[in-house]
Amino acid sequence: MKHGKYPLIITFLVPPLLLYGIFVLSPYLQAFQISTTNWLGYSASADYVGLENFGNLLRDGALWNAVRNNAILLVLLPVLTIGLGLFFASMLNMGGRRGTAGVVGVRGSGAYKLVYFFPQVLSVVIIALLWKEVYHPNNGLLNATLRGIGLPAPTWLGDPRTAFWAVLAVMIWSNVGFYVVLFGAAMQAIPKDIYEAVMLDGASRWTTLTRVTIPLLWDTVQVAWIYLAIAALDGFILIQQMTDGGPNHSSDVIGLRMYNTAFGSETKFGYASAIGVVMFFLTLSVAVLALRASRRDRIEYS
Amino acid sequence: MKRRDILRRTAAASLLAVPATGLLTGCALGGDDDNSGGESLEGTKSEQNPLGVKEDAPLEVVIFNGGFGEEYAKAHEAMYTEKYPKATIKHSATQEINKTLQPRFVDGTPPDVVNNSGAGQIDFNGLVSQDALADLGELLDAPSLDIPGKKVRDTLLPGVVDVGSYDGKFLVLSYAYTAYGIWYSTKLFTDRGWQYGKTWDDHIALCRQIKAAGIAPWTYAGKHPRYMSWPVISMAVKLGGQDVAKAIDNLEPNAWKSDAMKAAADAWYQIVKDGFIMPGSPGLDHVQSQTEWCRGKAAFISCGSWLESEQAKVTPAGFNMTVAPTPSLGPGDKLPFEAMRGTASEPFMVPAKAKNRAGGLEYLRTMLSMKGAQDFTKKVSSLSVVVGATQGAELPVGLTSVVKALDASGSNGFNWVYNNYYRKLERELVDAACGEFFSGRTTPAEFLDQCQKGADQIAGDSSIKKYKRQ
């Protein structure tokens, strides 16, 4: 049996690795190569220009504007999504205070769980279209409600002061459901007797959450942080569908810059690849940093 | 657990577009530039066959599957095979011209005819500067297929050759003819007893009247505010003559800040200042704003003649949309009120490396025949660039008004092409400036400054090829 092990492993491993190499790794490497050329995308010729594209990147005001927006996303998206996710998950799983056993969710938590997960089953494009109508300045759900209660109704997606934040809200809305489920699952794994002990000591919900639940969920929070950080550096689909980076570039992101440079208003594939390479390193360093910064001792339940 | 996931997520999130472009062009860079397309198939030229089509050579046609659909193209293809029964035609239609065809251009095996249109259009500056397009000059000098005694050149509406020419070479045949103007519903206007104002003062007076009646005078596509650059530039061209547009097209210094542009921007600022624009317009996209307009919430909208078919599904019966030229600024205008922007659109091209280049040209000649053009107008309710092809056809209300307006405009018609030469300038830079201006955040002077800054940015970018409009 033992000597048959390696052929088996190889048979299972080689095809996926080959596919990964051809369809993921090799394009990456080529993107690096293309980023050092002035390739315009529609002929087979391109001149090697060294690091000129990267030099131009540094002086590209439109790109810096996009980087700034991504940086804001990078800070706010994980914080708000994880915060809301933890809050909802703990309410659904241990927020209820009826009875003495205590460790149950609020009333109707089953239904809430279902509702929170809705956005996750919709495709991002559908979410974008849906919210575009919700934000419709005259007939939208949001402004109709605001007018109904006598509040001013801003032009959400048409005003540089609000457009970016309106999209950020949608990003959080569409992400939070998944993390509620993720955190909820992790909470289920925490032994109930810990909570019973905490409650006997008379801890409030807030103390329970911050002193017990979050430390015990740290691994999961860390994963969520990295996922969300990566999502924050992207944001392309929602932005492109909802605002196309406008008005006046106020909601631009790096991914949209790259897309427009190659496929949109220009065909500068060399320059777009350079933007892609920068994004690659940004994403990679953010992921590594997030892992480093949040490293803690792992708690094992015995 | 997570490292592998991280990599995968990174792949998905960060380099969304790059893997695709890199992959599809696998051996693109460093490959040889010439001959990869092989020899072009050619037959012997004759009176019957002036372009030298090889009668059994296969022909590949790629159509943009947008507002016009693909049925009209299938009819043209049938006409082609009627003349060359031995030829087989490979037809395909897509909305993503760019993503579908980019690898084939790099590979040197592009199709023979490409309808390069829509949001996924390939930037012409990129194509032309990389010599990817065949010269269509030969087609212009070939005799028309079914209009006796005329060359193809003489069967085209004015401006068609101009708009498809880059540095004097005719490379792009735009097949549909589009008029740009200001649209309103004749029903609404008759019901209320309003009259379209021919001068700007009359227009403003009418706007006041409309607003008093509880309707917003104007709306526009806030997500694509460049639609509003068209009436502004139109007004400037009518005031200052064709050179105003030429200066903009040729990226001349301070072309956007010419006296005519200043006067036009000042004039249009009035509708912003006086609150004549429907509140919320900056937050609408083109379909949303056009729909508000169709619902009678706003009286005027700036658009091209595709508006009628784009809105067909939501236009109420009896709405009767009509196009009118931009109002004149005053008696000092160089062009009369009737002058309007008309231009050929819906571009077709034959790639330089097409295998059956002669067949591609012949296909365009088939499209430009009287029979082909009439069939197009009948099928898609749009004008073609062939003179007189609408005669006898029954046109919908809006298109009838377009034909009438273009007739009245006649030789005073004008156009600009900077949007073809430098796509980014209109689509991104002037677009953003219009958004700021028409939502009231910038003054006319700041608006023109922002446009000029955009033009200067393009002018100063050595990686963008510059063209000169004659």
C-alpha cells in the first residue's frame, strides 16, 4: 500500500497545479513583464521602457486620488463590518436573557440569520443595481423615506460629498451578513460553561462581548480582517456600476483606474499593468501586515 | 488554513484584469510584428469586382450587439453571399468588442469586418496609432453597387469621410447618421401652448414659464454629464463658427477658453443658477434621466438621435418626441438657428491584418448600397449615411423630426471629433467638468478651466498620438 502513495498524490496534485500555473501564475508574471513596456494592446509590438510607467504612476494625480479612497476603505470597511458583524452575531447567538441558562439568541434570531444572509446570495452587480434604485434621488426608497419623515433628501450618488460614503455603506451592507454567519459559527464552538460562569459573576452583555467572546474569536476576526482588507483594496464592481468613479472622480478606486486605463477610455496596457503590479504589492503587504499585527496566542479549548 | 486562501483572494481581488490581458496575449510581447496574419486573399479586379474580391474566400464579420441588434447585419451578409455564393460568412455578435477581439488583434488574426461600437468599444486612438486598421480609401473610389454612375464617396452624407479620417487617411466607416440636439415632447408643448425658443433669451423665458407650471425645464444624465457638453459646444460653434470646434479637436492652447466657449458657458450657467434643472438630476444615469423626461417630469433633455429607440419601451403613446437645434445666442451668430450637430456614428472597420481584406471592403460597399442602406433604416429605425436612403420609408415620429432638422441644417451642419481622437478627454475629463458645472459647484470660468486642464493633460501626454483635423 505504502509504495502506491506517491503516484496517487501526483495524479491528484499535478493537474490542479498545472492549471494554477498556467492560468494564475503565468499571467501574473507576464503582468510584471508588460508593466515595463509601453504596450498599447492591439499590436504585437511593444518597447521596453524600464520603470518609466512606475515613475509616471508617482506623478499621476488621478491615481493618488484613487489610492486615497482605497486607503479610507481599508480603514473603515474592516472596522465597521467586523464591528457590526460581531454585534449582530452575539445578539443572535447569546444576546437573549430569558431563562437562567442564558446562552441563547434574541427572540426570532432564526429569521434574522436568514435575512442577514440575503445579500450574500445576490451577485454584486445585482446589489449595485438594486442600490442605485434605492439611492434614486426622486423615486428611491431612501429619499422617499427621508421626505416622509421631513428630512432633507440629498442626491446621494450625484454629490461628491456623499457618493463615496453611499457606496461604502453598500459595501458594508453586502458584506456584513457573511461575517455574522462566520462569527456565529465560531461562537457556537465556544463552550457554554464559560458563559454560564461569566453570567454567574454578573457580567453585562458588553463585558461578555469584549472580555470573553472577542478574545475567544480572535482567530476568526483575524481572517475576517484580512478578507475585508483585500476587499477594500478592490471595490471595483460596486464603484463601476454605481458611480463609475464620479462625480468628479470623488469615488474612484485603483481597480477602476486600471480598468479604464486598459479597457475604458484608453488602451494603455503597459501602464495599466503597472497599476496592477502596484496593487498586487499593496494587497500582499496589507495581508502580511494584518497577519503580523493581529498575531496572538491561540487559545485551545481542551 | 489561511495562507492559501489569502493568495487566492489576492488573485481574485487585486489583479482582476491583468491576468486576463496577460494570458490572452501569451506570446504577444517579443513576437514578430509582420506577416503573422499571412497573405491577404485577393482575386482579380474587374468592372464587376472593383475591389478584387476572391469569390470563394470566407468572410468573418463581428457585429456589436447593441441598440441596433444584429438582424440588419445578417441581411447585409445575405446580400453579400447573393453576389458571391461560394463565399461562406462567419457571423458573430457581441457587446464586448474590446475583450473579445483584443487577443486576435495581437495575434495578427483579426476578423475581416468589425463593428467597433458600444461601451466596450476599442479606443480608436490606440488602433490607429498601432496601424491596426486598413485604409478604406479604395472603397470610396469604387463605384456604388446599385446607384449607377456614382462612386461610393458621392453617395455619402457630408462629414462621413471627415469623421472617419485620421491624418487624411479614411480608416473608419461610420454607418449610422446621428443628430445631436435638444429633445422635447410635442404633446406636452401643444397641451400647454408652449413654443420652442429659437434664441437663448426665448429659451430662458420659456424655462421660467415651464418652471412656473410645476415642471422642471431640464434634466440630464448626472452619471454621464458629458451629454451636456454637447449643447454648450454647439452653442459656441454656432456663435463663433466651425473653427471653435476645430481648435478643440486640434488641442490648440486655450481652445476651451475661446470667447465663443466663454459666452456659451456663461449662457448655460443660467439654467443652473435659476434652478431650471430637475433636482436630483446629478444622481441619475442616462436611462434614469431619460425615463424621468419621458414621464413628463422634465421638459428638455440633451441627447443624440438614438434616444427614441433607447426609450421605446417606456415612452407613453402620443408622447411625440422631437429634436430641435440648440438655441442661438443672438443675431451675431455665425451659423443660423437651424444649424445642428450631425455626425456619422456606429463605426465599422477592416483590420489591416484581415485575411480577406478585399472581402471586408466589399462588405462595406454592400452596406453602402441603396438596398443595404434602405434595409438598415427599415430594420432599426435609424438613418444611414447613404444620401436619400430614407425616401419612401415609414419612420417613427422622433426620427422624422431628425430627418427634418438635418434637412434644415443642411450645409450649416457642424461636428467635432475630439471624442474620437482622444476618448479619455470626453469620457473622463470633460465629463467630470460638466458634472461639477451643471450641479452648480463650479462657475463658468472654473468649468472651462477644468476642461482646458484636461485638454492640456492629453496634449502633454507623449504616449497619446495626436491627430490634426483638416
